[in-house]
Amino acid sequence: MKALRLVLVVCLVLAAASCSLKATWDLPGKWQQVEGKDVIEFNQNGTMVYSTGATAYTLPYKYIDAKELRIDLGIFGTTAVKASLEKDVLTLTDPAGKVVKFAKVK
């Protein structure tokens, strides 16, 4: 009986932790840079397409927690960016503190 309770408690804790790691905002979709021409399209399968001019890069991304994303840059490693959403404006802040804003394309 104690083992069953322990298993149930562990399952509940893991379920709660997995829910809290998901972002509370709707990231998938196309986002246009507010002060520029770059476009990011986040797909629900965990990939993003970053387009700058005629060049497009497909990169995997993952939620670290409700405020951060980890983006895999291939041979350049990974980077964690802080993300916040207010209305239809996505703000991304890189580790160096550079802030870039994107507006949701409707």
C-alpha cells in the first residue's frame, strides 16, 4: 500500500512539473520582426524556420520553462533565449541582453 501511494505521489509531481514547463502562451505561427524584415515561423513539431532575406534556416527549439526557449544552432551549439508575449508581440532576449520584438502575422 505504501508503495502504491509513493508511485501515485511521484506521478502527480511529475505531471505537475511537466505542465509548469510549458509556456503559457501560443508560440506556433509566423512572426515578423517589428523593426526589420526577418521572419520566424514556429511549428508545433518543435522546429522553427528563421528567414532573413532570401536565406532560411530550419532549427529545432524546445521549451526550457515558461519563460525560456532553447534553440539548437547546429555546429554553433545551442542558445537559450528569454521569451515573453504581450498581446501579439513576442519579445526574445538573447544571453547577451539583445532584445528583438516580433509581431504575430495574421
